[in-house]
Amino acid sequence: MPFSPPFLHSFCPQAGTCHDGVMSSKPQPSTARPSRAGPSRAEVRAELTGPGGAFEITTGVVNGVEMKLFKERMGSLREVAAVGAARGDQEFVVYGDRRITAATFGALTNSVSRRLVDLGVTAGDRVAVLSANNPEWCVTFWATVNLGAVLVGLNGWWKTDEIVYGLNDSGAKILVADDARFDRIADRLDDLPALEAIYLIDRDPEGDPRLHAYADLTTDVEAERPTAPIAEDDPAVIFYTSGTTGKPKGAISTHRSMIANLQNTLYNAVEGTMVEPGPPAGAAAESVALLTSPLFHVSGCHSGLVVGMLAGIRLVIPEGKFEPTHALALIQDEKVTVWATVPTMVWRVCEHPDRHDYDTSSVTIVAFGGSPSADELQRMVADTFPNVRSASNAYGLTESSSVATLLTGEDVAEHPTSVGLAMPVVDLRIADAEGNALGTNETGEVLIRGPIIMPGYWGRPEATAETLKDGWLHTGDVGHLDEDGFLYITDRAKDMIIRGGENIYCVEIEQRLVDHTDIADAAIIGVPHPELGEEVKAVVQLTAPDALSVDEVQQWVAATLANFKVPTYVEFTTDPLPRNASGKLLKNVLRGEGEVSFAETM
């Protein structure tokens, strides 16, 4: 069912972010404390999601599973593109010297769609993108999903064998690539038999007859938007999981799951303005987002590009690898209001010695996910961005089409170690090893259900069956829910340390470590021990060389945690710890089981 015009008009100026308020999908306790500035979240939820509300929630059956759904919703991403293109001369994408209006972006998208059809791309065919963030990535995404075809976002950090694997695993017919990443597979094209054409963004095609210039796709600017039928549960995107163990798996996002994430996000924005009425100090009339999260990840694509299209947010995309001073200059010059990214990038900006040389007063929202929001990081955000009310944290997976829970507003101070409350059409459950539901404050595996959840992994029925059971996504994360429905992530199941029969949850120790002013980041891993089974090891990123000794780190942990949780081994570094595109620690790398490069984006 399409959105009604009044529903669209209800979006607030910050509607493009998923980091300005959240409401649990379960009823709030009767003791919910009203906000000082407005009604309680429970009252707002009842008004917005109840009968006749702008975000009325009903129930329906999806793939044989009954779940919460928004009663009014768009049927496909193509409808989102139509809303965006209707904004005409309003700027949508800024990239270097290029300033692309909504109308021009729509015309480019329709041209690429038409050319893909000429190439034989039909509904369900896969079109892959291997590129840094740029306008061509964005255009190719919309051109592909508007056709009913499937966009395959290949990890821009992958090396040759991984890229070849992803292209063959997805069966992509078309590849769009930038120069640096195409170089990684230029001599392996014979290993890609299903690939029919390759379009190069910033390189002249030569050699293989399948190579073409991307500009060839954008010449038909009079083309109309595609009209072929698209169903809600048709695949829209394949993004590959981190691959920390075994081969990466392609998680499928459908039009339904991406629209549900989009509407959850817009709900947050509307709810935020009702709980805390009035614009924040320094709020700009126009919403402008600095898009630094990789587009091959759900945070960049689903919660950045897609939300920005519907909400009319100007997306400012930095050129090249991430540099703090470049980001600060863009924030100043483009009057950025929203920055949602990974914690590592926030740290780098907030620690930069020149940060106060730039005007950052336009920023009212800083949001991040992938690691606990340490008090020190919160303090530095406030110091760097004077008009940010609070930095918020989100929790989600590729398999959940971005955000499943959100911590924001006053909840950040009151529940600093939580990842927040469930999104409106999301259900949470904590389960034991047999899948039985556990009670409040009992620790077990985190399960998620709702229309945001993937239908499965591409071509992996066995892996799908292991992860999706009776509609519940088994995340592999360990955590608990408190009395008010706040979710706490304790650890990854596979990262939990068992020392002498005691379960040790790494996140608890990591949060204690990063509370120290001389520690920028920390990771806890288990190392073998002949009698205890495992011992605790800390890998600590110091703010300066020799800032702490091993004894000082151990005493810091021992001051608040049990002795068996105190690291036996401490390894120091001043280099960033290895994290994937979503900001999650790659502990397999720290154990010496893999490698990762931050040369491109970090």
C-alpha cells in the first residue's frame, strides 16, 4: 500500500537519520518517565503507531511468519526514487566539484536503467558495483533496483580472490568498477565467465571487449523510469557478510526489508521531535549528511542513500580515503547537520589537534554503531560538535537490513552501555542454547524478528536454515534485555572466553578499558591455557606511546571487575585496531587468523 501525501508531510527536517529517537516495539512499562521537554515515549508511540496514526502498526504474514508491519508503506524502492526525483532543482549529491540535483540524478538513473535493459538485464539479474563511494555507485544502485534487478555491493576492501569469489557467487552479469579496484581483477577476467560487461568509472576501456566507459550508460537522459512489476519480497540487494570465519555469505535485502528500515528511521525522526519539541540549538533549515560509511554496507546504503532519497537530504560524499581535516572542511563548508558513521572515524576527527579551527556548529546529530559508546568518546563529541545534544548508538546486522535497535536522547546518559530499544516493527528475544526464550536480565543469544530481516543468504539454503528459525534471526550475539526493554550486547557467542569454567564476556572488559583516558580502543581475546582452557588477553590502543604499563592496565580493570576477568596478557599498540566496514572488531585478525587493510578508508 503506498504512502499517503499527509504521511509524507509528517516528516521532520532531520528525517533522513536513524539516530534521533526510538520506540520499543513492545509496550513500555507504566512507570515510563516522561521527558522533561514533551510527552513520554510510550505516549508518543501510542499516538503514532495506534489506529489512525501516521505510523499505524498492524500484523501480517511474511514468508509464512506473522509479524508486525506498518499498515501504510511503499511497495518498492522505485516509489522512493520517484519521490526523490520530484524535488527538481534541490541538490541531492555533492562530490568534489560535482553538485547533482534531484532531477539530474533521476535522469541519470533512468538512463542507466534503460541501458541495462538494452544489455539484457531483467528482473532478478545481478548488477555488481566495486567502487569507493561516489555518484556512480549511487546512480547504479537506483538504476538497478528500479528495474527489479539486484544490486550486488562488493566490499571495497576485498582483495583479488575475494572479489572473484563474490562475482562468481552472485552470478553478476554486469560490473561497475572504479580504477583502483578494477586493477585487482584486471588479469583475472577469464575467471569470470558469467560477467557479460564491465563499465569503468574513471578509466578508459581497453583490452578485453567486455570493457566499456561508464559514461556510455548515462547518455539517454530522456529515458522514463522503469515500469516492470516489483513485489515487496523481491530481492533488491546482496551485501556480503564480513567473512570473519569461512567464505563470506551474501545476505539478501528485499524491497520490503529496506522500506521497513526506511520507515523505522523516519518514525524515529518524527518521534524525536514530539518527545523533545523544537529544533536543537544551531539547527539548520536544510538537512545535510556527511556520507562516510561505505555504500557497500547497510549503514551507508540502506540508512544513508535510501533514507536520504526519500527525506530530501543533501548527501555530501568525501573524495578519496577518509581524512579528518577533509571531513571537518566539508562539515564547515557544506553546513553538515548529520554525521552517522563508524566510531573509528569519529575518534579520528575528535582527536585531531586542528578540530577547533573548523566551524562544526551546524552538526546536531552524531551517530555510530559497531562498538560501545565510551564515555570519553561522548565527551569528545560534545567538545568537537557544540550543538550535538547527544551521540547515539545503533545495533544491527547486514542480515537485518541495518538498524534493529537504537540508543538516543536522554537514554544515552541513563543506559550508556546499552544499544537501545527495538525499532517499531522489530521484536527482540533472548534465547538459551536450545532456543528457549529467557527472562529479563538473563543472558543468552539475541534473536530478532520483523520485516527488516533478510529472507536468507544467496544460494545458501543450509546456512539460511541455521540462521533463520521460525522467522527469528539468530544473530550469534550474546546479550540481555532489562526491565524497560533496553538491549545490552555482551559479546559474540564465538568470542566468549571460558576460563576455568567461568564465562567471560569480552565487551564488559573492553568497556572498562576504554573508560581510561589513556586508552583509545581495546579488544579482549582468549589465548589457550593448558589447565584453565583459556586466559584473557587485552590488545590496547594507547593515546600515546608508553602512556600505561601492563600493571597499570591490570589494576584499572581489577578496580571494578572480578580478578578472573583481569587480563593476564596485555599487548600495546598506537595503531588503530582492525575493524570491518561496520566498525566491529575483527578478532580473528588479532588472533593471527586473517588480515585487514585500513589504507583506503580509515
